[in-house]
Amino acid sequence: MIEAYVTNLGRYNEGSLQGEYLELPTTKEDVQALLSRIGVDGVMYEEIFITDYEHNFAGMQNLGEFESIDELNHLASLLEDMDDWELEKFEAAAALGVHSGSVKDLINLAQNLDCYDFYPGLKDNDDLGRYLVDELGYEEIPERLEMYFDYDSYGHDYSINEGGEFVESGYILNNHERFIEHYSGREDLPDEHKIFAYPEPEKSIKQALANYKQMISEAPALSPERPLAIEGRPLHEGR
């Protein structure tokens, strides 16, 4: 549902981009394996950040570099449990930009889809007017007058009065049901969605040694013309 490119922050600050895409939702074991591969061992390197996202949802452009892996996993799990029509509605609601400023907002949005009415496939006011009249029966128009009815104006007035918007996938509006904040912070995360964990100690030590060896191999060699100094004297200085 969501892919996050997890990057080793310490190695990045040293000038090396060491990262990998993590597909969410996932498991603690998969996170540990990825962290081990990118050198985040919880000893020499502990911090990560996210340099890129891959997802199929509009309105999720506000996901940041330092989002919680656990929160992202919770959001991805909520989306994975949705039917296709719910995912389409979620994407349309997120595109409104009202509840999509953070992962917390998106988690709450995913649990408040009843607050929105969504009409998929509508592209403009004429489509909206015809849907309201022909499908929902908002007006009864005699058959002899149908060709004269201005569906575009009817759809336009409805949209203005209701405050809805056309998004890429259709027309969506807030129906003014109560929006409930189910999620207020990481303390509300279900235990099964908390999956961030460093590699096991044995693996961490091995990875730390591997990182150290790599750092040594990448360090510039000492020039023979500039020998080491001891207490301010060249190593070869006579006594």
C-alpha cells in the first residue's frame, strides 16, 4: 500500500546514501532485516530518515522525512483492510487537503470516511446535476421538459451550496457528520502494528564491524611524504 525509502542518517551525514524501500504494512522481522542491510544496527548507527515514498493515493504529499515507521505501518494496515470503494473514497477525501497534513491526520481520516459523500466518476457540474436528478431523484422533471433542464447550472448551485469539490476520481463533499479523532498519538497504536526494532545484538555487532571495515577501506591513505607526528615531531626525527 505504501513504500518508504528508509535511509541510514548517520551514513548519509558521512556522505554515503545507504537505504532501501520498505513495503508497508510489514512485520518487525522484515524491518530488522532491512535495517541490518542498510547498516542501522542500534549501536554505531541508530537514526533513520525517509528520502522517498511510493504510493497510489493523491493527497498524501505531506508525508515527511522523519515519520514514524510504526505510524506509517498503522496507516498502511488500515488502508489494506479497506474495500476498493473505500480506498477510492479515502483518496478523494485526502485530496481535499483538510485531513491530510500529517500521518496522524491521515490515520484519523481513514477512520472517518462516513463524514463524506462521494460520487465517483463525475467530472463536472453537468455530470453532478444529472447524477442528482437522474440517480438520486433530487428533482422530478417531466419527460417533455428534460431537454430544457439546465443540469450544469443545477450541479453548479448544488456544489456551491454544499461546499463539495471535484477531484480526479469524482465529486466529494463533507456531509457534516461528526469527525471523531480516534488516534491522538503513538500511545494509541495497536501492539501488532508496532514493528520498528533494531536488528538482534549479534547481527548488530557483525554489521557494526562490517561498517567499520568499510569506513577504514574508504579512508584516504597516508601519504609517505607526510609521516605521522609524535608529540609534534615527525616519526623519523632523530633524537
